Amino acid sequence: MVLVEQSLNGFQFGLLLFLLAAGLTLVFGIMDFVNLAHGSLYMMGAYFAATFTAWTGSFILGVLLALGATLLLGIVLEFVALRHLYGRDHLDQVLATFGLILFFNDAVRLIWGPAGLALPLPAWLTVPVQIIPGVYYPAYRLSIIIVALAVAALLYVVVMRTKIGMLIRAGASNREMIGALGINIKLLFTLVFGLGAALAGLAGLMQAPILTVQIGMGENILILAFVIIVIGGIGSIRGAFLAAIFVGMIDTLGRAFLPDLLRMVLSSAAASTAAPALSSMLIYLLMAIVLVVRPEGLFPAAKR
Amino acid sequence: MKKTFWLAGAMALALAQPALGADSIKIGFVSTFSGPTAAIGNDMRNSFELALDHLGRKMDGKPVEVIYEDDGQKPDVGKQKTEKLIQSDKVDFIVGYIWSNVLLASLKTAVDAKTFLISANAGPSQLAGELCSPYVFSTSWQNDQTPQAMGTYMNQKGVKSVFLIGPNYAAGKDMLAGVKSTFKGQVVGEEYTVWPSQLDFSAELTKAKNSKAESIFVFYPGAAGVQFLNQYAQAGIKAQIPLYTAFTIDELSLPLQKENALGVPGAQQWVNDLPNPENKKFVEDYRKKYPNLRPTFYGAQSYDAANLINSAVVAVKGDTTKKDAMKAEMEKANFKSVRGPFKYGKNHIPIQNFYLQDVVKDADGQLALKTVATIVKDSQDGFHDKCPMK
């Protein structure tokens, strides 16, 4: 029973990480663009949702408006700033997007203040539901699982079964060639970046009721997203999905069961101190192993 | 070009010099002014500024100059800022420190330079014990004291078993050790989480729920407290297992925790409604000076720190080179604390009362913290025996 519940916790965390990593891997893999400000879009999604929910009084409406706003913000950001950086090398991109993180953090401080916001849930999402006899799970976390799975399926269909998806995949394999074939590569990139931004915003606004909406909320989690795209293979949506579930599971199950395992060999005090440190290391250990064994990631996108 | 540069530099120095003249009292203030916990640092600064307003911005007739530095909640940055304030700004006092790990990293710099350090929040056990120093005073508490009061209250309520959750750093360990030292029931489980990066407590909450403990105790300061309470309520555990807290619900987190905090008790040495006249003045003037904000215990401790410094400066008639005389004066705690009764143990940690606070709806229908009872009177920390000072 405990195992079922802890696995669900891990699965839910993994799906959330997938939403963040999917946008990152699309932008990195297809546009060859390192976007450190992806975490800022995650933060903006949460701030938009909190603001719009307060304005409209409806959680669902607030969330939908916030999604649109993040999509728009992503497109504007790409148009104003980022498209001038595509030709530059990665270090310039890292510097510029790091500057954007600082910009967004201070912009949020100016607009919303330093204290953070709350995004309260409607009552029907705050009750635990019985999923199998004897196991109760928070309704909101369950809804995260459902929404994220739906988005993953939608992404799969769009990327694998539509013309846009075909262009995106072609862009990932050979940028110059599809440009030469008369495809408007600039427009395609703007679309991809907007899609990535909306995914990041979705992750942020779904995480917001669980955590708080606060400045810098995207920075810690962005590191995990980078780990995931490295493990999964850069540019690969399928890789990002599997790696995200993997990382979410390892993180949660490590925290859940490692302390008890360690207590068998260490003193109780030493175990409770060492376990959280060790469980947060597990993910990076996994990444190191993947980098040694398969440097291109577990499920790399098609070769360039 | 180069010449103009040097000239400009020399002018800047010349201009800066008079303001930093020997005839002012210089105070360095290290706290967190950026990142997720910046609201705490702002509250401390607001309260310190209010105290200076109340003192006429002078101590014994000398103007007071405060230099605020941001530690970003990082021990290494806090140490650097402390060094900068002491070595290049040459401050007379250094105040602040929210986080125990930041304070522990910065402590040696202040003590070695014989600069008075007033901790306005952090209270690691080492500070009360083996690392106590003639140059270090606290206007807060030793970390263990507040959870010890909570443990005592849980005994009074007849709680039989508890599951403990806290962050894995100096203060987190002190807090959980504090509850364990007074709570007479059974400790069913004890979980530490990665600090400050871990914000999802689903694994720990699931464990607590399945442990069949009768109660949960947590210590999560700042935004983490909001996240813990949200998740505790969403998981439906609030209806099953009551929560007891230390430093998890305050005036900064309450507007974000909202109804989730209703009826969750906490222990504290200061609550906004304590009935002494100094406290009334502090709370009223704070709300006048900073509309829409309410002072927290962090602010109350900073307000006290300014008054403690003032007492020392007045006693030596503004001659801050008389360190022994200032130390002797501060040991008397010759000022009116907003928390009421306040005296120092030989390790310079306050001996004070701890109160039970609850979250209620006030007259305006807003959620507010309210004193319910006095849990312990004249509580002294358990580490003063280890302090070699006489």
C-alpha cells in the first residue's frame, strides 16, 4: 500500500518534470539553442495563473488564461531577444539567457513584490480520493497525472502524426536542408519556442498550488530538467518522457525508502542525516553512469 | 582618461569619508534580501528602521548609520559580507542572521575581530554552548527552546506519539532534538528533507500518514512552511492527524497559507498581541509605517536588537571603544523588550517565556495569530552549562 502511494508520488513528480523537460529538449534539440531562462517561463506561468485566478475567481479560467499568456510571452521573447542569438555559440546563449533569469526575477519583484503569491485550489480538488481500496491519493496530484499524460499523448500525436510535427522532426535532423526546401524556418522556430514556453508555463502553474508562487521557483527544478534531457537524449521527446519518469521515481522512492535501508547499517541519527543527501545524489549518479555508458543519452533523437 | 579615473576615485573617497566619520555609530546588518526568503529580511530591516525612528535615529546623540548586506541564504556569502562589514566598513556592531548555518560560518570573523555580534534570529546550539563568546549576544532564542516548549504543550494535551519532519541543516536538527528532549510520548518516525531545495513533501507525508502516529511536528520556516501546509491539507491529513509547529506559521506565511493554517498551534516567544506597552507601540507604528504589512517575530527580535545596542552605546556615552563596559551593560539587558520579561543567561542567550499561538479570524475577518496561553516561564536553554564564560 505504501509502495503504491509512494510510486504514485514519484510518477506524478516525474510527469511534472517531463512537461518542463519536453519544452527544453524541443528548443535545445531542434533549435540548437541553450535556454537557461526556461525556468523563468515556468515561474511566469505560475504568477500568471495566480493573478488570473484571483481576477476571474475561477481556477480553470485562470489556468487557461495563464497558458495563453505564457505562450504569448514565449513568442514575444523569441521575437524580441532570442532569435538574434541563434547564430551565436552556446556560451553567448548561456550568458544572454542567464541575463534573462535576472531580468525576470527582478521584473516579478517589481510587479508582484518579494513575498510571493498563493494559488488556492477549488474545493473539489482538495479532497483525497480512493484509487484502490485502502489507498487514498490527493485529488489534485491525481489531476496532475491525468493532465500531464494527456499532454504527453497530444505531443506524441503532434510530433509524429502531423505536418507541423514532420517539419519539427526534419528541423531537428537537418536545419539547412528544410530551409533550402522553402520551409519558413524562422516561423517554425518561433512556434517551437512558444510551444516550449507554454509547456514550461503549464508545469509551473500546475506545481503552484502544491508549492508557493515565488521568485526563483524555476531555478532548482531547471537543473533537474537539464539532467533529464541529458539522460533521455537531447531533442528526443520520448527520451525526455522516460527519463523524467525515471528521475521522478528515483528521487521520491529514494527519499521514501533510503532512510530505513540506511538505518539497518548505520546508527539512526547518522542515517537520517545521510539519507536525504544520498537520495538527492542518486539522480546525478544516474546521469554520470548514462554519460559514461551512452554519452548520446538513452533514447537519442535521429542523427544530424 | 586614466587620470580622470583616478581623480574621480579620489573624489569619491573624499566625499564618502565625512559620512563615515568617527562621530557616528556604525552598524552592519546581514540578512536575506533576495530569493524566496527575502520577505523575512525585509521584515527585519523594516523593524530595525522603525526602532531607529523611535530612537530619533541617534544613539547617545550620535547619528546611526546602518549598512545592510544580503547573504542570499548562503553560508559562504554571509561570511564574505561579515568580513566586508568588519574589515572594510569597520562597523561597531553587526546584527541580523536568519539562518543558523550562515551565522555559524560568520561567527569566527566577528569574534576574532572583537566586534559585537547580535543574532536577531539564528540560535544554533553551538552558540549557546562551546562557541559562546563575550562579543556575541542573542535577541532571539536557542533553537531547541521553542520546540521544547511545543513538546511540553503536547504533553499537556496528552499526545501519545509523534512523527517529526524537518529540514536537514543545523537548525532543523536542533528543532527536532528540542521536541524530543521534552516530549514524553513515543517518537514514531523522524524525517529530514534536503534544505533548501526540496519543496515537495509527498514522500514524507505518505510516511507520516502510514506511521499511525497520533500527531505530526514540523519546523519549516519561510516559504517551505507554506508548501508543507498546502500539501498537508491537500493530502487530507489535516482531518486525520493534528499538526504541531515551530516557526512554520508567522505573519509572512499566513497570507499564503490561508485557511490551511486555521487551528494549527505553534510555540513562540513573541506574538503580535502581547499586552505590554512597548509591544503595542511597535506593532501599531509598524502597521502605520508599512501599510499592508504586519510585523513578525523576526522583526520583533530585530527591534529588540536595536534597543539592546542603544543601551550599550548610552552606557559608554557613545565611546564604542569601551568594549568591556558595553558588554557588561548588555548583559544586564537594560532595555524594554517587546516580548515582556527578558534577561540574559551567562552565555548571552535570553531567559524568557514561551507562548502558545493559534491562528484565528480577527475582528476584520482576517486570519491572525493570537496568544492562547503561556507554555513555559523563564525558559533557559539546555546548553549554558557547556559555555565556558563565567
